[in-house]
Amino acid sequence: MFYAMLCAVFALIPFLGPIMILIFVGLYSLCIGDWRGVFLICTVGYFLLCVVTDIILRPQLTGKRVQIRPMLMFVGFFGGAMTMGLLGFVLGPVLLVLGITGYEIFFKEMRRMKTPKPADA
């Protein structure tokens, strides 16, 4: 229960939080000679704590909240992280949503201006 709560608190730090817990528990298992535990932590633990939450669940939940496709949110998360580091992980999706919304507003206004206005009689 302690490690589950610790993982929940550390999960607030994207990517680094769960990895730090996995490394700590993996090293502890390695030191006591529990090879089965090390294998389970490296496979099942990594998959459940990192892959499912950071790569699958987070983009889908954020995509539903801002009504944008999950793949675009995935690109926003990792594109921002690759270009701006840890700060980009948070700012990437925000800038992506701002860009897409600005694009939609611009073209909606351009279409509105192209439609002819009815003549006053």
C-alpha cells in the first residue's frame, strides 16, 4: 500500500515520477537477490506505471477533455517534451491547442468574409 501511494504521488511528475519508484524498488529487489521481483518490476511494473498511464491513458483523457484527437495530444506531449524538455511536456499540448483553435477561427472568419452580404432594399 505504501508503494502504491508513493507511485500515485510521484505520478504527478510526468515520466520521471514512476520511473524513480521503479528504479528504487528494482534496485532493492536486486540487492536482496529477488530476481523474479526484478523481472516483474521491469516488465509488468514498467508497463502498468509508465506505458499505460503516460503513453495510452493520459493522451486519451486529455484529448477528450479538450475535444481533440488523442494522436494530436500524443504529438503535443512528446513533441513538446522533445523540443522544450520537461516544461514542454506541459506546454506542448497547450500550444498545440492554441494553434489549432487559431487556425479554425482564422478560416471560419475568412469564409464569413467571402460570403456575399444581402443588399439592403
